[in-house]
Amino acid sequence: MMYLWNKTRQLGFTLIELVIVLVVVAILAAIAIPKYVDMSATSRSVAKQAMSGAVKSALAIYVSENAGSYPTVTQLASTMPEGTASSTGISVLIDGTTYIVLAYTDTGCTAATAATSNIVKCVGVIP
């Protein structure tokens, strides 16, 4: 006996194939998204540390180029590409957000500046 097979062509994916693909994509997303969020927070923290280091370097360069005299907050801010003077330190822009690198009037970093005309002898970190 001869059987005739119904030869139909499959035109799409079956429901089970689509469900399996969705499950695999969901598992990958569940793994990748938390790592991305953690990486963003880490990069922001590193950018803050780098900017604080750049302001500290600018202070050291200013002092060495000006025979040991210290700058005012305004003078120090003018040495930074995107820095502006504020009463408590240097305002900098990191990823669209403004942060302040704290400035101090003593070398021990204990007496904070209160005006842009104060002399800066120590630079702190971005809180």
C-alpha cells in the first residue's frame, strides 16, 4: 500500500519555540540588567574620584607655578576646564550633574572655605 503524505510547508514558528526564546531572553536580561546598574554606579564613583584628583593636581600646579602662593577659590576654578567657583569649593559637571569638590583654607583640610575670595590650601573630595 502506498501512503500519500500531506506535504505542507511550515510558514512560522510554533508556540513552544517562541516561548523558549522568550524564556532565554528573560534569563539573559535578568543577569545583565543588575550588572549594568552596578557598573553605572561604579563609574560615577570613579568619575568623582578622578575629578577630585584633577582639582588637587590643579592646586599643586598652581602653587608650583606661582612660587608657593596659594590661589583663591575663583583662581583655582579658572584652571579647571568646566569648573566654576562656589563658596564651598569648585563646582564641576559630571555626566550632567553638578558636584562640588570641597576646598579648605588650611593645609590640614579642616577649615572649609566660606567665600570665593578665600585662599585654598587644601582640596577635599566630592561628598
